[in-house]
Amino acid sequence: MMERDHVKLTSAEITQLWTAYINDSVLICKFQYFSAKVKDEEIRPLIQQALDLAQGNVKTLTEIFNKENYPIPHGFKLDEDVDVSAPSLYSDSYVLNYLHLGAQIALQTYSISLSLAVRADVYSYFNECISQLTPFLRETKELLLSKGLYIRSPYLPTPENYDFVKSQSFLTGYFGERRPLVGTEIINLYSNFQRNALGVATMIGFSQVAKSKEVRKYLVRGKEIASKHCEIFGSIMREDDLSVPITMDTEVTESTAYTFSDKLMMFYSTALIALSVGYYGSSMAMSPRRDLGVKYSRLVLEILKYAEDGANIMIKNGWMEEPPRALDRDELVKKK
């Protein structure tokens, strides 16, 4: 069945497109900088490929916005938010890990956007994003493996047969002996550790080059929170003698020169927090052991407070771009 000549974008579609534009404008700044600094010639083509994808996305998104007569978001600019001539802030191995984890996160985000898309051109756009990203994710994983930088998630024993839970103790974990972690719990603990490890390294680098004392203090606090969360997830896994992912603290150089704008670093930091809230909520839902649910709920409260403080800093400095929103009917009445 053919769509009408012109169907307005839904609230879900315009929000996903707007968010995608902002995110890709950030990535263009970061990838341009990484491209200028990378020394490893095996990693360089992957950075260029990621940059090409982000630039192509921004071009397509701009065309969609123009077609709708919708204002183009300001986003982030190369001449405003990054100095590509600044010294290296991160090692090449950090950049490769960043590309890999970033591709994982983007693939999940695009899947949600695709599921919300109704109009044919929007559906096609997000479908193409997924099609382009899946081989890129595989390439980054293969390069990490070849360089010995990829730590596989823990292996599980093969059971003799299927079985059913026979006791309520399967759900407990507050007192007494805890049952071993199940696969979903391990996957979430492992992945949350990985994301926080990347966050620690990112925050260390950001805090070194931040201009504002307030922003620097906020980023240091973020690093401390991410480090604490890594320790919590790691300690739970070590109780079952499971391998823990590697940290990346040492992948940050000693550079303190201006590299990224405070606006970009604050946006990126608060975006990471928003992602963490979603991942922790999902982890809570998939963790039958009650003590894990309690831990995740406490961590969510902690990062929500941190996110609120970050939003206040961004608003105070005029850095928070307003996303698409519903009409304020009261405001319209006041204009009469």
C-alpha cells in the first residue's frame, strides 16, 4: 500500500532523527580528531570509515529536515568544538575500543529508531544505518582480536540436560549463600563493566583538557563514579571466579592542551549517563537475584543525581539544545 504524497513525521520519528543528527555531529568532531592523531595504520581505515558514515548520515538527515522545513539542529562544529591540531589525548588502543563499543551502542539505538519509524523514508534511513554498521562492528572486533585487545565474556559449563528452578532461593541473595550468577546476569555485569571502563578513561582525558573549573570538577566526579561502578561489577563477578574485562585508565596521555570544547565534553558525558540509566534498568529486569536488583537501583539513583547536576551546568552555560517538544498551550494563550 502506497503512502500519501506527504505524511508528517511522528513525534517518535522527529525525535529519533533530531537525536541522530546531534550524535553524529559530535562523532564527526571526535573522528576528525582521532584521524589526525592515530599512528596505527590498521586502525586508521576504521576511523575514516566511521567518519564517512557519520558525515553521510548528517547529509541525509539534513535533506530530511529541509524537506520538512524543520530547523536544522545546531549540534557541534569542527571550528567550534574541537582542535584537531591538539596533541594526542588517548592511545590508539583506546580509539579502537571506542569504535567497537560505540558501534555496539549505535546499533542498539538504530534498532530502536527503526522499530519506531513509520514513514518509508525514515524507516529506510535507519535500516541503511544498521546495514552499514554491522560489517563495521565486525571489522573492529576482528582487529581487537588480532591485536590481543579483545577479552571474551566468561564461558559457561555445558549442562547434561535441561532443568527447572525448584526453590525460591533462586531469587534470593541478601543473606546466606548466594547461588551462582546466571548467563543474563553475567552478560550485563560484564557489559556494564566494559562501558564504565571506557567511561573512566574518557572522563580522565576530558578532565585534563577542560577549561572551566566547574566542568573539570564535574568530570572528575564522573570518573570516580564510573570507577566505583567498575569495582562493584568486578567484585560480583570475582565472587564466582569469573574473568573481568580490562580497564583503560592507562590509555590516556598526559596532554592538558585544549582539545574538545567544554560544551562537547559535557554533552558527551551526560549522554553516557543517559545510556547507563537505560542499561542498568534493563540489567535490573534481567537479573532474577534480588541483591543485584537492589544494587542496580542504587546505582541508577546515583547517576540520575549526577545527570541532573550536569544538565544544570549545561543550561547555565547555554549549552543544552532544546529537543523537539509538544506545544505549550499556556504559553500560546499568554501571547494573545
